[in-house]
Amino acid sequence: MQIPEREVSVEMYCRLPLARISRRYLTILGTLGFVFAAMMVYTHVDEERYMTFQEKYLEIFRFVPSPRPYPPEGALDKSQTCIHPKLDVTDPVMMHFYKKLKKVQCKGVTNWVFVSNGTLRFDPKAVILYGSFKCNYFPLIRGPGDYNITYGNMTENVQDGSALVSDFFKIECMSTKKKNYTNIHAGVHVNKTIKARLASNKPPAGGLGLSVALLGFDSMSRMSWLRRMPITRNYLVNSLNAIELEGYNILGDGTPAALLPILTGKHEQELPEARRSMNFSNPVDDFPWIWKDFQNNGYVTSWADAEVSIAPFNYRLLGFEHSPTDYFMRPFFLAVDPTYKKYSRYCHGSEPKHMIWLKWVQDLFYMYKDDPKFLVHFYTPLSHDDNNLITMADEDLKRTIENLELQGYLNNTLLLVMADHGARFANVRRTYSGKLEERMPYVSLRFPPWFHEMYPDVINNVKTNTQRLTNPFDIHETLRDILNFSGAGQGSVKDRGISLFKSIPKERSCEDADVAPHWCACLSWQDVNATDEVASRALRTAVETINFFTDSYRADCALLAAGEVSMVSRQVVNEDLLRFKETTGDRGLEPILANKSMTLERVIYQLTFFTEPGHGEFEVTLEYLPSTDVMTVDPKAISRINKYGDDPACILQKNREIRQFCYCNNNIR
């Protein structure tokens, strides 16, 4: 493909096959480099304030697509047992499935009523459209069990501004213009029994005093979240300083395999039998749910899953006989599910479905603003079947989190925004990138600012753990630590669950963390003989790239050649992952492996070598794409690892940015 001259940047150059770059482009880039160098000398900018050589080009060519990002410093640390792949947000294979959709626009009749802060309100717009109206209120009652609902005694002629007497209700209204309105609404009414319990039962003195709000989303890998939820993600990371786990690895197939270890500390097979297909099964009430621990220690609790038939504890399992938490949203969705067919797609009346779920989170914070809370809310409809649908809710989710922050509700809350696993659809799952993304869902933790100041060791450990192997058991232990803080310090590889407040050992393996081989996304380094054809090509590419930086200063800087090669290695994926097709069995525990492993789409090489003259030692990470036979190197992945002293003295007043690459000709004797 022909590259227009103005679209060539240093990073793009280094990511194109060297044989395809014409001398003309090299001259153009070299000339630009000379201009930048002259500007730097003229302005006498301090060394610490220089933009890097590469950044100056990118500043000029802002419209050049961002190259594939390399991991932060230390992420390729070979002393770490588990090294997760650094996946690509712009991976062409995965971008093939990407599509951004418009926000949900609900058509039809405007909802006549809405709920605000535990009160029923009549919408003034509806009064203008339909005339004044009177309404009858029917409280929604759960049970028996998880599959039945009834309506309680009617409250006739309920008034605008009335306090709710139930969390969910059906309302029937008639206007003076003979128009009718029937709908089911959700809110939060304060339960006096719960309030009395909270007044007498306070969180333990040995705990951290944080509330917990877990907002979970189905089938969203870390990369898919970055592609499809940029507004929310930008707010979380750049405004709220959320910390993202980049090495979070799933434990099994599907949502129960992700949520049960978090909420019970157990695999499903370690819990009492609850499968509907098995004899002598029982509902899941007796599982050791962690929300029971929080409830017993002074917290108000909630569980809100927005699905009915495929809910994580109801699809294969028997669900709950009794309400599992203080506030439980399943009865509402059980009631409204049959009504959706009469509304616009993704809508409940004139309101997007996801906004009802999001507003319920806000209602709980408002109605129990001064009480410790443990909230677990999970949303499936906009991402389970098609990740692209969730792009419609990006702005709404960001606005909800922002509202919670601006109202001060997050000032005492650990906010967990996460997913259970990546996309599991056949067409995505068959790709190498899809296999890896499925195993690495999105997870972020946001602590209030005061927590950073009061517990700096904990925050440092959480940040360290972003690059370590983590799993759902670790989140369970972290939640337990909120109730009974066991201190920072070092975790043990002997524990399959390690609190994120402790430093997770670099030696931790998938076996240590109880991750089955076919779910383990860890990479390992494999030594490669320097005479290997691809390795030899990688060395040539690395040296040519280093020489490119000094090309415009060839009168000053020597043309370097490869000297002794001390190390060549490449990252490899475990064979079970490459052969994995799907799981079988009622619990999805048995892997089905193909006879042959799939071909890798991308191979990472790392080389350590000396250049001559000057005996400079470099460590370079390169990427090889077998399908296109393209070898690329990112300038940010080139490290000079020995001292260069006065070797580049001749270039310091011209361009300090290339000093690590330059060996002055006047040093050659």
C-alpha cells in the first residue's frame, strides 16, 4: 500500500517492513528531524522538558493512526512467571466486529409518572399532553421463590409526591381527556426494619469502613471496554484515578464461573448442588454469599441482575427461595419482561431499559446516603449477544458515575466497574485475539482520594498488581479485607485468592491461582537460537531502526552494525489455549481441544545485543505478523541498557534526543 508522504511518522516508519520504505521518505523524515533539532538548540529547552524525538513527529502528524501500544515499563519483566499478552485496541481482527451505535431513542407515549428519591412524581409534560390524571398504585410482591410475583392491595388515588410503600409497583392512571396509562416502575423505599438493624449493628472496628459498589457488565473484555466505552473509561481513569487490572484472568466458562468465586470464594463444583437438572438440588440460598457477611456487619445490601431467563443463578441453577439481599431487583424484571414487546427496542416506555437499572443504583445511594452499602449490580442485555450494543449506554454510564461522585456518594465507596469475561460468540472466539480477550475481562477499582492518603501502601500494591496475574478469587479476598483488614505486605503463592491490598508475588502461576491450562492467558518466554531465520531478521530490523534515528547526522554518528548477541527469545502461549474450541458438560468444565493448535497471529520477540563501533548494549522488543510476513519495532520498545558516557558528545548540541543511538565518528581511531 502506498503511503502518502505527509502521513509518514517515525513510529509508522518503524512499523512498516523496512524493505518497503523508500529513500525519499527517509530523506523527508531526516530533514524534519534536522528542523526539530535546530528548534531545540535555538530555544535552549531543558533536557527534562524535551518532547521525545518520536513525539515531535506525532505532534506534527496528529492525524496518523496511533501505532499498537507497547506495555508500560517493566511489563516485559522476564522474572515474572505469568506475563499476559499486551493486546491491541486497534487489532484489525477485533475491529472487524466493532461498530458504534447511536444512543437509545425511545418513541411513543411519555411515561406519566417517575420515581425520584423514594417518592412518586407525576411528569408535568404528561399533564400538558393528556390533562390532569388520577392514579391507583399496586405494590409488587416477590414470591414464592424466584419465579413468581403478585400485586398487593391497591392504594387508590395516589398523590404526586407520595412516598413509595414498595420498591416496585404497577400504576394505572386515567386523565381528564379519557386517556389511560399503565406501567411498572422501580424505586427504593426505606425499610424501617433495615434501618433499625443498621442503627444497632455497625461495621467492625478492624475494617476499612468502605462501602462497595460493584457494577458488572456481561461479556466485555478489557480491550472491548476500551474500544466501546471510551467516555466512561476516560472519566474513570483520568478524572477519578481508577486503577485497571491488566492481568485479570477468568477461571471458567460463563458468568457463574466469574461471579461465584467473587461472591462466595468457591468454584461452583465446591458449592452445594443447585443445578436444576440434578436430583436433590436445592436453591442457592445456602451458598456462603459474601453479602451475608456485609449484612451481618452493618451494611445494607443489594443484588440487581437485569435478566430473567438467563440470569447467572437462574439459567442452570435453581435461583433463590428467599430474597438474598436487603434489596433485590429480580421481581421488577420478572414483572416487566412480558411488557417489553409493546415498547420501542431497548426501551421501557419512554425510558431506556438500562437507565432504570442505573437509576436504581443512584436511588440506593440516596435513600441510604449515611449508611454503609454493599451493592452488586450486573447488566447483561446490552453486551451479552453483541458488544456493540453497549456503545449506546457509554454516555449514560459515565453520567451516572459522575453524578454519584458530584453528590459525594463515592467519597466513602470502593467502586468496582468490571466484566465477567470477554465475548464468547463463535465467530470471535475462533480467532487467536478473541481467545485471549475472552480470558481477560475489564476490571477497574476506584478508591476515594482520602483512601490514597491514608493507605498509600495498599494503593501501591494495587497498582503493582495491575501487571500481575489476578483472578476472581482475589476480588473475593479484597472484599473480605474491607470488613477485616489484614494489612498490606506480601501475598503468598500458596493461596489461590490473594487480596489486591497485598503485593501479589511475581512468581504466581496459573496453577497457583487455580486457573485451568485452557483458560490461562499467560505467556512464557522461550529462548531462540540467534541463527533462526526470523530471529536474524529481527536483529537486522532492530539495528536498521537504531541507525534510522542517526541517519540525518551521519557526518557525526557512525553507522552501527550488530555485534555480539547475548539473548533472543519469543513469547509463546500454552498449547491448551491454542487448541481450545469450547467446553462441554452442564457446568462447562470439560474443555474440547482441537487436534491441531491454531496459527499465531502475532509473535513478540525480544533481543539483547551489542552494536559496533562503541559496544552499545540494547534491548529491543519487536513484533512479527506471520500472516503478512511483516516485522515491526516500536521506538518506545528500544532501550539502551549500558552507559554511553561521552560517546555521543558530538551530537548533544544538535539533538540530545538521539544520544543513546549515536557513537561519534571522532571516537573511532
